[in-house]
Amino acid sequence: MLRFLFLNRLASDGYYKALKDDPNFLAGLNVHKGEVTYKAVADVFWI
């Protein structure tokens, strides 16, 4: 059920507003504009 709430907010507000307004979305961001933003993901893929 929680996933539905996040997906609904993302669909209705758009990704930019969702990332700006909700720290949970921002914490889950791994890649942005072709750049890895989360070190653990970069380490797994040796980037």
C-alpha cells in the first residue's frame, strides 16, 4: 500500500517536485542525469 502512495505522489506531482518536497524520494535517488548519486551503487558496478 505504501508503494502505491509513493507512486501516486510521483505521478501526480512529477519527479522534480517529489524529490524537492519529500526527503524519502531524494534518499532513494541512485542516478541523476547519467551520474551515479549513491556511492554504494557506484561501488557495486565499479564506477
